[in-house]
Amino acid sequence: MAKDTLPAIGEAEASGEIAELYDDIRETLNVTAINYVWRHIATIDGGLRWAWDVAKPMFVSGRVESECEHLQAQLSYPKLPALSDTTLSLVGVEDDGRNMIGAILDTYNRGNLLNMVSLSALLAEPEMPPVGNRSRVDLPFTDIALPPIPEVVDLSGEVSEQVLVLNDLGAKPGPNRVVASIYKHIALWPGYLSLSWVQLAEMHSDGSLLKLIEETQQAARLHATFLAADLGPRPDGAVAVQVRSTVFEFTDTVIARMIPIGQMLRQSLIKT
């Protein structure tokens, strides 16, 4: 079972340059929480500055969000059963919890798309995008302030076990060192964690979830090639090697995995 083994610098504990970079990332990506990949890169001496200097020009130009909107228009996922107010209430989720869970999912669904495409560009060779008009769909957005993210070690035994079981859904064979922040964040509502497992477990068992993840990853990496020419300076050295290794691990595993999962969970929360 996965363990939360990768170190990270939390937003509350960040100071100095790391805190300033976190502020810049939040403002530039228009999100209210810093994704785990950036918080882990921050543990590499000089890593966050290197990665953000490379990636930021793509965001400032608007190219990343635009490319992610084109990607979003191509993504299509099965609809999970809608969760009624009664169903959520029976597992301890009332209206305020439903709204906050929705805001958490919107934040990660936006951030995962932006991070998957932009960070994959750091590993890509440039290609020209298709000529002509391309369809696009707006990315999710919320300005609701989110509660702090609990870490696995801070959760009760049963809740942490549920987080780790969920984290294995759709995972490729081999090491699974990164615990998705979505699961840790929604662990504030343990009953919702259990509902999420019920919604996704069959898709994991029959292999359809992994297929969705691989298709999403392939599409995102293609869109990343359209941005690779817009990267900032990428000086070689030990920092670059460590950052690229981290980026590959995250984009090959947890970020790609959580794009379809996060979007399907969010759709099932929409009231019909």
C-alpha cells in the first residue's frame, strides 16, 4: 500500500523565498492551494526557483490555460451516480461540507490540468499545434479559501487507511510514493472518502480507470509539446536533474491519475 513518503514544504510552514514563490504560483495559476508537486520541488535546494522560472512564462502569456482549455474540450469521462443530499447527509456531509468538497475538487481539477501540461512541457520536445480553430472549455475555478491539508500521519488509523486504499485506485504497477492531495483534503469528511471508494472501485477492478488515465496522460503530453518552445531558461546542473526526475514521477503517476478521478468525483456532486 502507498505511503506518504515524499517530503514537502507546507504552505503554512513556508518562509522567505519559498513563501514568496508560493504566493506567486497561487496568483499566477489562479488557485487557492499549492499542488503537492510544487511543495515537493520546494524541498530541493534551488528547485522551486528553477522550476518556476522555467514554467512561469507559459502561464503569464496565457498559453498554458489556453492549451488546457483545448485539452479539457477533448476529455470525456463516464458519469458516476449523482450523490443526493440524503446520501451525503447519511455519511456526515451537509450542505456546507458539500460546497467545500466541491471547491476542493474544483481547485485540484484546475491545478492538475495546469500542472500536468505545463510540467510535462519541461520534458517535451516542441511541436506545432494544429492549424485552425480548436474547441475549448473553461477550466473550473473557485475563490473559496480551503481548509489546511492534513497529512496522512495526522489522520486516524481508519481514515489514513481509506486514503491510502483510494490512492491505489488506478495506480500503475510499481512504486506509488505520492499520495494524492485530493484524498488527504477530502479526508476531513471520512464518510465522503468511503463513498468515493464505492464510486471508483469497480472501474479500478475492470481496468477501465487505468485506461482513462493512460488516455488522459497521452493527450496531456501532446498538448505539452505545443508549449515547450515557450519555456524560460533551463540551466543544466544537479538542480535541473532533480527537478526533471520529480516532474516525471508526478506527471507519470499521481497528476495524470487524478485528472479523470477528480473530474468524475466533481460531476457526481452536481445537483440534478
